[in-house]
Amino acid sequence: MSWDIVLFNSKQKIESVAELDENLLEPTDFSRILESSFDRIKKDDNHREIIGTDFTIDFFANDEHSSNIMLSLYGENGLYELIELAKNHDWQIYDSGLDEMIDLENPENNGYDNHRKYVEQIMKK
């Protein structure tokens, strides 16, 4: 099962997506940065699959700059790779499963473990 997250580039410290100020979002070439940041990438038209150690990250490449991009993660290590990338580029990460922003300095507070518990809860229903 995938874990969907959104990368944002904003001048605003985003506390909640509901309170997002779109005027403070900055267009970014996420696709180019993602593709140049990882060694193993499988390409199929505009679909990209980053393949790492115990993780994959799926996304759809775009030639246009945008203020955000949705990614599907498979494996906890993918989150930690993206957190380091986000720190380097001053991006922020939204976790759609938890409906909250990820604390980049303390990802264990709201990261993969919480997502795994959420999925387990859904599977029990």
C-alpha cells in the first residue's frame, strides 16, 4: 500500500493545508530536482519510479514548474530520503494520510510509524 505525500515550496511555514496562503507558494521544478537527486529512476512516459534501498517513490514528471507535487511512497526509507531533500531545498512535506505537515526535524513524531498504524486500523475494519 502506498503512502501519499505532497511536497510544497512556500515562503510560509505551513501549519495546516487548510490555512495555506497560495500567494506565498513558489513555483519549482520538482521533477528535475527529484530526478537529479537519485541514481536509480525507472521512466515510462511521464511516470517516474525512484528505486532506493528498501523503498520506491512514484510520481508523474511535469515540464512545468509548480508549487507542489504529489508522491507515492513505498517503504519508510523513502520518507527519510525526502526529508533530507526537503531540508536542502527548504520544502515542506504534507502527509495526506494523517492530514498534517511532517515535522522535518522530528519525523518520527508524525511519520511512517503513524501511517503504518493508520493502515493497520483501516485493514481491521
